[in-house]
Amino acid sequence: MRKSSIRRAGAALAAVTSLALAATACGGTTKEDVKNEGGAAASAGKADPNAATKKGLTVGFLPKQVNNPYFTVADRGGEKALKELGSAYKEVGPSSATDTSGQVSYVNTLTQQQVDAMAVSAQDPGALCTALKQALRGGIKVVTYDSDTKPECRNAFISQASAEDLGRTEVRLLAEQLDYRGEIAILSAAQTATNQNTWIEFMKKELEDPEYKDMKLVKVAYGNDDAQQSFQQTQGLLQEYPKLKGIISPTTVGIKAAAQYLSGSKYKGKVKLTGLGTPNDMRKYVKNGTVEAFELWDPAKLGELAARTAVALASGQITGKEGETFKAGAMGEYTIGANGVIALGKPTVFDAGNIDEFDF
């Protein structure tokens, strides 16, 4: 029996309409186990949920890429939250989404500047660990957001949603559009992207269900979160697999580039496309029939939660241990899950029926 249709976004998610800027990169969780010597870096100290929220803190944001509109939106959400909390915001980072060594140098810079906390979107799950552990030893609180590092290298990870939810729902969205038949491909970001690889693992697990016996994943392609490369990869997939029926692109850069290619080709309406995108990027492709449905979260809320978590950590209200709770302003109360993971919430599905209700 086929799974029921994905629920469409409701009025409870209308708050995302406050944003007015397109987003362009995505993230998720890792599956690394917490090491005994670190325990999500939460073993030092004891949480005091009644501790006063400290003011005058400095929190550094280190996105994967500073000129990436997605991270611009996310980090502005963090900046706004820090202003409300009476603390200072600063942003540093590489101009390339694949400059891992550059990210390491920026972690070191923030450590040398003795910020109180840093929020990092990791380009690679392990490459930043040595630098982040040094920051932790120096008393700096470390939050990852959008894309995680190893749990022992930070205090907490702000996940856009459950990695399993994101991976499996994207397969279901596409399967419903294909009537559960045909060859499909995945257009990802970089091969080392922690979030993308985790989601893809869950996509593959979902496809093992007998209800997908008539669907076949033929290839995972990589566009490196670059619009031109993603456009070319889409073209290459369709040339290499002429029977291709659908594409999942779990990156906002990739899905937009793929939609751009499909909308101007003979494949428009014939090859289905879904994944993670923003309403403002994808609106015209939904309205012209290139895309039926896709999903995402509110990146500004992701940045806000990262900032509020960093301040809660620096204030001693939480340490990052499973089961701890804290209040994130108007966002409400959050509970820290296993491995220090804090899930923002369920993704929103956008289609022709609701896309005009959102502006980001």
C-alpha cells in the first residue's frame, strides 16, 4: 500500500512570509557517534536552566559561503536574535562553498579573537574538528547549523529538520508525481557535504521499500552548489539517461539550476523535479509547470535558533546534553536530542496551491 500524500504547509508556518530574500544552500545531520571523551562536547559543567541570559556576548557566524544568499538569510536571522538578546554579531567565512581549509582558518581567527561562541556550517564533517576542539578548550561555545561536524567537536547542532524526514519525504514527493515508476537521479552539492550525504543515505533506504520496486536510482551527480555546474550536470544526466523520469536536488542552488534547464527544454513537464528550494526561487517554475512540489524550512529561523542556542550555552543554561530544554524567545521551548541535535521543525511542502502565501 502506498504511503499517504505529504501534508501541505499550514497556517502555523505562515511566519516565514516575513522573509524577502532567496536562499541557496542546505544542510543536515551526520551519523557519527558521540565519543566518550566528549559526549557532544557537553561533559564540562552543569546546566542551570534558571541562569540569567548573559548580555554583551560576541557570537561569530561562520557559514559555508559568505556570498551565498541562503546563508545571508540565515545569518541575518542570527544577527537579529543577537541584537534582541543584547549581544554582538559578527560574520566571517570563505567565498567558496568548497574551501575547507579556508573554514579552518576562520575558526582559528574567531578563536584568537576570543569570541564567546561561534555558529558554524561545516563544509566537511571532520576537517574542522581539530580547530573546533581548540576553541572548545578555550571556553568558546560551538554550535553547528545547517551542516554538522562530528558531535565531539561542538556543543550542539541545529538541524533544519530530522535528516531522515528530509531524505525520505523527498523520495515520497517524487514518487507520487511519477506514480512510483521510472529511473531517477539525485543532483547533490559537493561530494563531501555532510548534510547532502546523510539525506542521500535516507533516500536510498526509503527506495528499498517494496513500494518503490518500479523506481531505480541510476546516478548521484554533484553540482558543487554552483549554478552553472548544476545546470550542466542536469543536462548531462538527461543525455546519459534518456529514460530518466525524475530528479531530486536536495540543494536550493541545484534545484533552481535544474528547473532553469528543464523549463527551456523538451523535458519540461516530462521529467519531474523536486528537492529543497525557496518559494521565491521556484515560484515561476511551479507556475509554468516545470515543478509540481518541493520543500524547505525557514533559513532565518535556523539562524535565529543557532544564535539563541549559542547564547544559552554561553549563559550556562544548557551544555548540549540530551534532554536539556531551553526557551528560544518567541520560537518557543526546545529540547536537545541525542548527540546534541536540536531540530528546527518539520519541512514545509510548497506547490501551486500555497506558494503565493510565502515570500522568502
